[in-house]
Amino acid sequence: MSRSPRPCEALLLPHSLQPARLYPCGWRCDRHTPNALAGRPETPPGPGWPAGSYLNLQLPDPDPHTDDAPPED
């Protein structure tokens, strides 16, 4: 079962052909987002975590010279 996207709730015209997304102020097309109405560029899509966050850090590669095998009896 698929849902049809909700329409933009802004009263301004014209609307975009892109599907509306949910913002705190309601459903908005890309022409009526809060940033578009303020004349600012849209935030690029991404995971939303700031640079340097622990979620963006790369784990160091394990040392290939270390033997992690259990000792043999």
C-alpha cells in the first residue's frame, strides 16, 4: 500500500512539482521551505551529524603484526 505525498500547505503560489516534506511549520514544497522563504539556500542532505562527531570518526586499522588468535594448548 503506497501513500500519495501530501500537498504543500503554503498559501503562496506557484508550488513546486517535487513532493512536499514535513517541516515544523507543516508540509512544504521546495519553493516554500523556511529557508526558501527567507532567501537562504537549502541545507544539503546528509546524516545530520556535525563534523568531528564520534559517529563520523574512522576506526584505526588493526595492526597486522599483532596476533589476535587464542593461544594453542
